[in-house]
Amino acid sequence: MSNADQLAEIIKHSAHSFRVIREQSSLKLNDAQFTALIREFPDRFASVRFAKKDDHGNRIMPGRAGVKLIGR
């Protein structure tokens, strides 16, 4: 199974951050590799950002990088 197919299977129900994908699957790409994969298949994947907050609840910019499925 290709990395693209693996990624599609992991995020088929909802978007996930790159960190969560690495923690909960066997797909261990770094952020640059995830970004390259998303750019390689723009009809299939889209980049997303997840809110990230500090200990006081203040938003940290930029948020956590992630990916969502846009096509099948």
C-alpha cells in the first residue's frame, strides 16, 4: 500500500494532525514529507491547521499542521 493510500485510510473519517497520525499509525513521515505528499495529490488531500493553545489558554500561531481527505 502506498503512503497516499495509507494516509487516505487513516483520515477517511476526519482530518488529523501530522503528530496524531505518527502517534496512532505506522505512517512515520516528517512534516516536510506529509506536506510533499499533500502537494503531490491535491485532488485527494488538503492541508489544515488545528488550534493550539498555551498553558493559559491563549492561541498559539501557527496551529498544528494536519491533513484532510477531499476526494476518493
